[in-house]
Amino acid sequence: MDTLITIIYKPLRAFRELKSSEKFPFMSLVVLLIVVVITNILMIPVNAKVFELTFSSIQIPLNEAQSKQMENMMQIMHKLRYLIAMGSVFTYLFTLVAYTLIIWILTKIMKQSLSFQKAFELIIHCCFVLAIGNLVSAFILYGQGIENIKSMYEISLTGLNLLTSVEQVGIPFYIFLTLINPFQVWFLVLLTVGLAILADLKFSKAFITCFIFWVILIAYAVVIIYFSQLFTQKIGLIQ
């Protein structure tokens, strides 16, 4: 846990300690998951608002039975909201493992020496920054008022998306802009520093590897949103 805190203001020292330590940083993982759970709980009213906006944007006329089913679904989600928030921890753990696998494969392709465990430890500590970013975004949403959310896509308030709107640039590019924020930049910098230290690399080579990794993550998020938009438009759910 000390390493997780130190990484915020002394990343070089933190990663050197991580490299020399043979113990798995279990407490760092626990703290990261706690931050994720807190953020998920804070996002429960936000997600409810997003679901409401999604329901109101459906263009296909619903009969009385279908409308009742949608209302029942909203009620079920409301009753299970805390269980869903806690259950999302397992999804986040899977995401951490997936990130680790990608960075580990990239290091092998680049002929770099990094064990899977050290890659996992690197991802844990760097993702702490992203978790803090999501928490900050949740606090900003509360500060502006959840009732003022006008779009299901406008719930990330720390990126370049603040300079434009969904209507002006389209959904895929808007999502891309949400991912260009100080916490993502910080994540990339920490990942580069950590990989350079843990794998004994020059910072230039570590940066190339980490930038490719970061581009993969950004591209995946944008592509998923793009095809999701195409699908919903094709079946007539939204305009």
C-alpha cells in the first residue's frame, strides 16, 4: 500500500521498490478495488439517470406490455443496485488481467524481459490513477447535479470532450475526446516509467511499448461505441 501512495508523488522510488520486492502487493490491489467500489456506488444514481435517458430515446413505439417490462427492469436494477456495484469488482479484476496480458504480450513481441506477475503489479499501480480519475469525475457530476445530465455519453467530465458536444463531433469522436484527459496522460507516463524500471529498458523503448498499449485501449473503447451506435441505429432504437 505504501508503494501505491508513493507512486503519486515519487514514481521512480515506488517502481524501484516494486522491482526489488518479491511479495505481491495485495494491499495495493485491495485499495484499488475499494476505490472502484466507492466510485461504482456513487455512480448508481448516474447510471439510473443514463438508463432513463436511454429509455426515453427509444424510437420504436412500445405497447403497454413492453413498457411495463421496461419499467420492471428499471425497478429490478434499482433493487439490485448495490449488489451490481459490488459485483462489478469481478469485472474490473478481469479487466486488470486483460490489461496485464496485453502489456505482457507486447513486451514479448518487443523482446523485453518482464514476468507476468510484475506486469500485473505494474498495471495495478498505474490503474490506481485511472480509478482516481473516475472518482473525480463522479464528484464533478454530483457537483453539477445529476438531474442536469442531458446525454448518456456526457458523464465523463475530465477530458477534452468538455470543449465540444456529442451533436458537434459525433459519438465515437466524443468518446475518444473523453479519454484524452490528465489522468490518462498520467497513466501513460507512469506506465512508461514503471516498464522502463521493471524491465530495465530505455525510456524511449518503454514509451513506444506503452503508447502502443494505450492506443489499443483507446481504439477498443471507440470501436465498441461506434459499432454499438451503428447497431442501435440499424434496428431503429435511436436516431
